[in-house]
Amino acid sequence: MKVYETVTEDNKRVEKVLCNCCGKEITKQHGYFSDYLHIEKQWGYFSQKDSRKDNFDICENCYDKFVNSFVLPIEYQ
């Protein structure tokens, strides 16, 4: 979840990023956020969530827990 700071009326800047799983703040180092996963999903016509758009952010620790819960492993490159 991103928390925005209004810079001007039409311009917003990300002030902080919170992990939607654990609620912890993604740390900033030298003006840049630590690595995290951002997901945007626009649901399609045949889903139960037709036209809904979901956005969420996951810290690296929660990502590891999430991926390790999969029955089939993810592919690494």
C-alpha cells in the first residue's frame, strides 16, 4: 500500500510504502525504497471480480513466505 504526499494539486509523490501482508514499512535507503513486489490486477469479464482493479505491495520477507507456500515452485532466471 502506497501512502502519497501531495506535492502540488495535480502531482503526488510516494511518501512511504507499506506491506499489505505484515503492515511493515518498506525502508528507504539513499532516497530509494528497498526492493518489494507491487502487483496490479485488472479483473476480467468472466471473473467474480469483473472490472475491479486490485493494487498491493509485498515486502521481500512476505514474498518469500508467499512463494514458499506454492505447491509448484516458481521458475527462476
